[in-house]
Amino acid sequence: MAHELQLIKQSSGILIPATPETSEILQSKIKLGAVLVAEFRQVRNPAFHRRFFALLNLGFEYWEPTGGAISANERKLVNG
């Protein structure tokens, strides 16, 4: 059974529960001494995430396509 756990790494290298839900899952559903297999990923920094998409929006506002949506050959094919 898969559970999503949120953990915080302490300076000593120990992972501790970051939320009460994670703590409850570890205490009630995981037996003492059980071996867990996990894939870890860091949560994105929300400030940088917002900045990245603001930069994309800025670039899109300044972008001006050249040549139109279809090429001259495609236009000739459609119009005959």
C-alpha cells in the first residue's frame, strides 16, 4: 500500500515527519523495524516557481510571430 509521506531532514541525518498526517501513518500503519522503499523529491520553491512563470508570461507578451501561422507553400496549397 502506497502512502505519500512528507519528511524533514535534521542536521544529524535523521528524517522526521513534517506533518501530523505523516506522523500518524508512521505510528499506526508502519510496524517497528519495517523496511521502507521510497523515491524522494524536493518540493519546489514557490517564489522561484512564480518568478519562472512570470518570466515566461513576459516573454510571451513581447514575442511577435513572423510569417503567420502557416507557410507560403501551405497557403498556396489551401488556396489553390
